[in-house]
Amino acid sequence: MSLFDFFSIGISGYLTSDKFGLSEGWTIAVMISAALICIVAPYLLGSMNFAIIISKKRYKADIRSFGSGNAGATNMMRTFGKAAAGLTFLGDALKAFVSGMIGYAAMGQYGVYIAGLFCILGHMFPVYYKFKGGKGVVTAAISILMCNPLVFLILFVIFVLIVLATRYISLASVMCMLLYPVVLDRIEKLLNGATGAYVIIALINAVLVIFMHRENIKRLIQGKENKFSFKKSVKAEDKKAENTADVKVNDKDE
């Protein structure tokens, strides 16, 4: 199988091509198996929440007990510092990348969109951690990169500009996800003349990430959302000494 086939149709498309002459039954079986791989494997990978893993292994604490209660890189930054946030970011990015490669291998271009969606679902609702995970910003970003690098680049520039202008990561995340289906639709039509089911999957991704930021949106409207700063880091040891009533007051960014 050529590299073009790998990124376009995947192994399933290659096996079900005229070259092998599979019967209709075998063709359906191959496509169903490929779809299940694109669903199950990325979901299980996505469920590996590195914020929880790192906080428990390295700091003997659950990140969900501090700050915003969110199992993501931003809360790790505020609670345990830059190193912990960096490791969390890399872990979440890596699982999205591997999920994308699984999608490409199984079903090509459609597979990477499906795999990305279920990796995000796993991150948000991890089966290993009682379905309480993060908000999926990093996972969604890398999934977008795997699906369409040009769309990712456009959204990344928008994200950086919003953060620099407002210092609200939550606002930048929500705005980029709102724009994601629109930008993807325009780019796909410009380059390929059609969008297929890609935009529908992108819309689902956007709805999921925005839904997970619903509390941030309320605070943004109320003017109570905290601004992000790389200089701001509240160690877990200090947080343990605070009144438990203050545990949830920080913003829920990532």
C-alpha cells in the first residue's frame, strides 16, 4: 500500500478495493471492523488522562481536588507548575497524535476524523476515572492538526491573538471551536470542492468542547473569569492549607 493510500483510504479501503475482489459480506465486515478500531482504540487512549496520572504519581494528589477541579494542563500549571503542565500537554498531545495515526491506518481521511472525535470523548469522559476528565482543548487541537494542518494553523493564529489580547484561554478556546466547522467548510470547499461528513464531525467536536466550557462562559459574561499568566502557579501544598470552600474558585480553562 502506498503512502497516498494510507492517508486517503487506509487499510480498509485498500482491502475493499477491486484489487482483492472481496464479497459484499467481507467488505461490510472489513469496514465495520475498521470503524470499531477508529472508535474503541482512540477512546481508550483518550481516557488516559495525563493530568490525573502525573498528579497522582509525581505529587501523590489528584489534580481534580485543586483549583478548578479540571484535569487539564491549565489547572496543572496553576497547581503544580510549568513542568507538570508541560508533561500533561505532551501526554495529551501524544495520545491525540497516536489516535490520528490509528484512524489514518484503519480508514484513511474519514478514519482520522472519527478517531479524533472519540479521543476527545475519552479525554472528557475517561472510562478509567469515573468519566470525569478534562475539557479536551489540547486533544482537540492536535486532532484538528492531524485532520487538516491548514485549518489548525488558521485557528492557532486566532487562538494566540485572542490570548494575547485578553489573556483568557477559555475565551480563545471557545471562539476557535466556534470557528472550526466554518473554517473547515471553507477550506475543504476551496481545496476539494466538497466537505463530506468532515464538517458534521467538526461540529460535534465544537459542541463538546464548548459544552465543557459552559461554566467559563458564565464567568466570562459575569466578568469573573480569571486571566491566565505563566507567572501564576499555586502549589498543591499551599492549596491544601486553604479553606475547602475556596477550592473551586479558579477558572476552568483547558
